[in-house]
Amino acid sequence: MLEVKNLAAGYPGRTVLEGVSLAVRPGRVLALLGPNGCGKSTLLRTISGLLPPLGGEILLDGKALGDYNSRQAARKIAYLPQSRTVPRITARRMVLHGRFPYLSYPRRYSREDYEAVDRALEAADALALADRPLPELSGGQRQKVYLALVLAQETETVLMDEPTAFLDVRHQLEVLALSRRLAAEGKAVALVLHDLSLALTMADSAAVLGEGRLLALGGPEEIYQSGVLARVMGVRLDRVFGPGGWRYFCDLAEED
């Protein structure tokens, strides 16, 4: 489990978030929500170990994250950023990068590594892209490849920053369904989403960030009832009850 206690996150000379306490728990999906610039990406980068915390604690399985070396941490936490470079290599070669934490130098891939990569490509609906160069792929196709890279890392915790970016509606739903499957396998999943309707429908819990702090943390219904998400996002949030339970939707807030 990944735990954050009274965390301050940001950059030298600029604190973005303060006093954040939450947990990314095995078997559950946590959605990070809030307006642009509120610190969602900064929080993910900090708890993944890419940014040093400005204060507070980050615990991974009860041990300070800073006590793990980079390889140990990479075997436990996989992180999908908002954007990546586009090297002139094939999709399969890119996804093989997810196996780096398990290799010594010089890197020699085993049959198990290639099998893990193909499983990840298939799970991300990207197996047909395996032999195509990344620069030739569309933004949505590249996003599938990067998602496969994260899956090939085979970690206990998966952190994803806007994993549905560039994807059409069908593939957005597939990515969220994949997040649910990862949680069902016992993985701890946290992801930044901008689609509030999808986030509240598919997540087990949500953290609402804004005003430089954690404004609310709880289940989708609790977040809905609090009204904090509608307030901080400047929208009207509503819901309907369907065969699968509550479905949330939002609209522009009415001006006074």
C-alpha cells in the first residue's frame, strides 16, 4: 500500500500542495480530481518518487519511499505520465523498457520478458501495433503503447496521469475497465481524470484537490453529496440511477 501523510509537494521555491494525507490501497481505484493547475500531476510525480517531497511522509508497504533504491521502487510502482518522448523505435521495443527494473546491465531480455510485453500489449489493445515505429502512430495509438509499457512493469501499484488522453470514447471506457481489472487482481490504482462522470462512476474513491490542498476524500456518493466537486470545478453535478447503480453527469453551473 502507498500512503501519504501530511505531504507537501511542489518545486524549489514553489509549494503546490500542503497537508495531503491519503492512501492508494490494493484492490481499489482512486481517482484524483480537480481543476487544471491544482497539483494532481505534481502529487502523482511526488508519490511515484520522481519529485522529492517538500514535507511529510510517503510510505510504501510501511517503509519510507526514500529508503528504496530506484530499481526497488520501480518494481513496486509504475507511473504513466501525461506525455512522453517519441523515440524512433517500434512499439514493442518501447514496451520492453517496462522490463528494465528486472534486468542487469548489459540488458539481455529473456523469453519471460518478451512474454510479459506481449501480454501487456494485448491488455492495452496494442498488440497489432507491436512492430510499428512510434512516430508513425497516432496520439491515441501511442497512448495505448505507453499504457502497455506500464503494464509490462508488473508492479503492485499503478499510477496514471490522464491515461484516457487522446483516446476516443470507446477506448476511454476500455482503459477504465482495465483499471478495474487491475484492482480486481489486487493492484493499487490511482489515476488523474478530467471526465468527472466517468471518474465517479468507475472509481472506488476520489480525492478532490484545489486551493493548494486536499479538499475532500471519500467514495463517489460521499463526494457527490458534499458538493465540493461541483463548487471547485464550477459545474452542476447530478446523477441518475441505472442498472449498474448511480451514473453521474455534469453541466455548466447556472449563474446567479
